Amino acid sequence: MNLRDAVRMVLAESAAFPELLRVTRHAYEELDAGRPVPHTSLSWLLREAARKGVYSALVRKHGTPAFNEMVTVLGKEIDRQAPAPIRRPSPSLGLSAAGA
């Protein structure tokens, strides 16, 4: 499954939720045209689908393995794009910011 397929799965179940439908349709159209979709949009899409109960419809329609693959594909792309957080040493370890 590729990213476009994963977004299409959510798109097919989004009709009852106008904002989710709008964002998902835009993401699908961008991917279909070969353009990237920002991780912020993909992350919102994944969260909103969960909030609106779309996950259960996806599992019923496509089965658990396909649903899990969809979430994995979206999650990997979000992780790939998202900036890595800066790790600071814990003051409880007695390390300074310089690492000494």
C-alpha cells in the first residue's frame, strides 16, 4: 500500500464529516498529482478520522490487516517529514547542556 492508497481509504469513509472530507480530498488530489502533502495535514487527517469514528468503518470494510497497514503507511510518512525533537540532557543526571 502506498500513501495515496492510504489516504484514499480514509477519503472513501469521510463523506459524513465535511472538514475531514475537505482535507482528505485535498491530500489525495495533491498525492495524485505527484505533489507532497505536509506531515501536519497527514497527522490531522489521522487524528480526525479517529475522533470521528472512521476507524471502525475502515476495519469493517477493509479488515484489520489493511487498516493496520494504512495507519503504518501514514505514520511512517508523518515520521519521515516531521522535524526530529531536540533532546536535552536531563538535569537530574547532573549533565550540563554542553554535555560535560
